Amino acid sequence: MTAKIHSTAIVDSKAQLGEDVEVGPYCIIGPDVTIGARTRLQSHVIVEGHTVMGEDNIVSPFASLGAPPQHLAYRGEPTRLVVGDRNIIREHATMNIGTAAAGGLTEVGSDGMYMIECHVGHDCRIGDRVILTKGATIGGHCHIDDYVIVGGLAAVHQWGRVGRHAMIGGLAAVVKDVIPYGSVWGNHAHLEGLNLVGLKRRGFDRDIINTMRAAYRMLFADEGTFQERIDDTVETYSDCPQVMEVIDFIRADASRPLCLPEREV
């Protein structure tokens, strides 16, 4: 079966639509767009620019995918947006293409949920199974890893990093990097601890969670310098992959400082 296109939709003849794609009423699809099999655009969806969408995505009315980056230096270069498979993209969600100066690619993973009015800025890298709730905003150049949840109306500052399985509370203004498994909230956001609810829901073993909690206390205690605490944590918990993931995240080159606790842990 070929694509099913509503009579009111405008689909450029150069666009590439996979098998069983559905394009609903009043959608607009540009010439440089590729849409994978069984993806469904419900109505009033705009997909433009050099945009590639995978298979089995569902896009709700008035979403805008592949629009030019909101960046004054953009001069119409053929930069890209690549979206994975099985995402749910709700009403008024926006995802922009990249900028030439930053490599020209905005990349969104698979199995995510992008709720009403959320935004993925230019040159972002969004992992798999990410949830952006209502009004969540991801600034340009951000790296959001797998399983991250961003609460309603929260914002991650441009160039920010958020590690795997982290939770960002609603209305948080995140201007510093968030460690994997961390839970942050506040304006500006500070580290509140580990995302224990998320870890339990995803089936992390109780012993692993207890080890991560002990390592967290060591890493963010008051005694000694931060570097000394990092060294002590590595020495004590080097056999725990989750703890070492946090350490690697902290040690990696970054554009923004690290989000830290406001009080003793």
C-alpha cells in the first residue's frame, strides 16, 4: 500500500514517503523531506527543510518539524533534522534543523514522547525514550541522553548536558549540566539527589540503587575538595558501571558548569 494523502494536504512531488504513511488534512510536506513507513501526520502538520523521519511516528496537529533554526547566523544552509522511530509528537511541538557552524544536524532518537508545545532547538542531540512534557524547552546545542524526563515548562540552557535517566522537575531553569541518574529542580535548578523513582520504575536492582546512593553521598559530601571526592569515589566504586557513568560525565569536556546540591547530602 502506498502513502495515504488527504486531498487538502500539500505534499511536494520530490518528498519521499514510505509505505502506509498517512498525511492528514491540511498538512504541508516540503521537497527535501523523507518520512518512514507507517508514520502518521494527523492534520495541520508542517514538515519542511532537510528532514528525515523514521517509521511508526505519530505527529499531532500543528506540530512543526524541520523549520529553520532560531539563530541569527543562519543563512539558509541545507542543514538537517533527523527523527527516529516510534515517537509521539503532540500538538504545537517544534523541532528545528541545525546550523552550519555546529555541524548542521539536529538529531532526535526513538521511542520518545514530546508533549504539547515542547521545543527541541537547533543542533541538539536527543536520546531514546526521552519525555519532554508540556512546554519543556531544550535550547540549541544541548545533549539530552536516553530516558531523560523534562518536566512541564522547564528549560535547559543552550549547550547544556543532561545525563541518562535524569529527571528535571517542572518549571526548573537548568543552566548547569545534570549528572546521569540525577534529579534537579528549582530556579535556577540545583541537584536534589538521584532520580530514585525513575530508577525503580525502570527495574534497577535494589543493591545497585543502594550503591549509587552511597556513591552520591561520597561524591557530594562536604569533606575535601571535589577532585579528592571524585578520586575516592572511583577507588571505592570502580566496579559499578552506573557510578562510573556519572564520573565519566563529570570528567568530560563541557561548555557549562555542573549542577550541584544546595545543601548537605
